[in-house]
Amino acid sequence: NTSIDELPQLWNVLKGDMSIVGNRPLPLYEAEKLTTDKYALRFRAPSGITGLWQVEKRGKGEMSEEERLMLDNVYAENHSFAKDIKLILKTIPALFQKEDV
């Protein structure tokens, strides 16, 4: 419930393999399916522990794969330091949510 399982990802941030904020890394089987230009844009942004789709619809119902991928693209096109700070601030309350993610 507290998303404490994400703490090991901080090691990847310290190693430089990930960022705090960015698009979630995908399993290889899912990444290999995203070969069209419509979805490939998501790979222009860094991989991160938290991101736009993790906070955008929390507690507001299910998110489809299409919605998630489109939010990845939105993040890739518009990410900046200031927006990343806002996403981090939105993530803090989400860490203590009651619903499963």
C-alpha cells in the first residue's frame, strides 16, 4: 500500500540508469511491440521511478494501455525540470494511497 517496493529502484537512479521522474521502463516483450511512430516517442524521455501516468489518474479508476502510452508521449514531448518537480510533489501523497495500483 505504501509503494515501498519502489525503493530498490533508487539504486538504479544512483547508478545513472534511471531518473527519479520519467516514463516507466517497460518489460522487453511490451517495448518490442511499440515500434510505430505513435508510441516510439515515449523512448525520447528518460526512464523513471515516477511519471505522468503514475499520478495523473490515481484513485480515479482504471487506466487503459492506450491512455498510459499517450501520457508517456505527452511527458516525452513536454518534460522539464519544473514539471518534474511538480510530478515529484504529486507523487508524495500517492505513496500513501489506499488502493492497489
